[in-house]
Amino acid sequence: MVVTSRELTKLLQSKGCTLDRSGKGSHQIWSCPGGCRNAIPTHRGDIPTGTLRSILKSFEPCLGKEWWK
């Protein structure tokens, strides 16, 4: 799966997640109604595969298994 940070944040919004904070750096903190939180990189280009896999798994407790499909 190849995803940009913009595509991932749109997907998170569609699932009810919200942006907690966005600082001067290159990451945003997103949280879900169930309490899951994670940093999403806002770099240009695609999110590296390992990083994306880690982000997707971190939201599984709140959004369910394979929530991104």
C-alpha cells in the first residue's frame, strides 16, 4: 500500500479521528474517539512502508482490524 500523508489524514478524518496538534515540525498528532493517538509525518511524497504499517496498526485498537480497507 502506497499512501501520502494527505491521503492518510483524509482517511483518518473519514473514520472520525481528529487533529490534536500540528507544530512547527514535520509531524501532526492525530487521535481517535477510542483514545488511540499517533504522529503522522507530513513530508512530501509517500509514507515509507514500515512507517505506514506502524501507523495503521497503532489505530487498530480503536478503529478495528484492517480499518483502512
